[in-house]
Amino acid sequence: MRELPKLFGDKSETLATSFLEQSGFVILERNYFARKLGEIDIIASRDDVLHFIEVKSGKTEFDPIYNLTPAKLRKVINSSQYYMKSKKLDMAFSIDALIIRHDEVEFIQNVTL
């Protein structure tokens, strides 16, 4: 039974990746894992800005944006800082969310502002 949510999540991330590529993003990594810090669903770049993107999706009437909690955002922020430090990157970056509701995509930039 655990495979069904995983398959749904993988499908959502594939849809998110396609959406981002069609919007001019270059996908750098998917499912980047920073040990003890957390995972970043998608790391992409566009216009010399690095984007750390959390994908949230759902099939129910419950809006998946509510799964983007302060604790989850903290993990994404910490993981993104680790990523930039480990890659020795000094550039503009954005923490973003990509919300998928019944195959409709909403991209929200700078969710930490």
C-alpha cells in the first residue's frame, strides 16, 4: 500500500519538472538529500537565480498548500544553505513552492518572504 503514495508523489514531481522546464527553468537536481537536514524536491535555475522548490500535491479536497508547514520550510531553508555551501555557490536564490491540485500547477516564488 505504501507504494501508491510514492507513485503519486513521483508523478507529481515529474509534472512539476515538466512545468518548470516549459517555463524556462533548467533542472539541476531532483530529490536532493542533505543528511540530517532534509530533502529538496527540485533544484533549478533560471536567469542566474537558483531555485529550491518544494512540491506539494494532493488528490482530495484538502488543499496541499497546507502541507507546506513552517517546519518543512525550515528544513528546505537549511538544506538549501547546505547545498550552496557544499557547492561553493554565491548567487541569488529563492525558496519556492509548486502546488499541484488535480493536475493544475501553481508556482509560488519566495515563499519565505
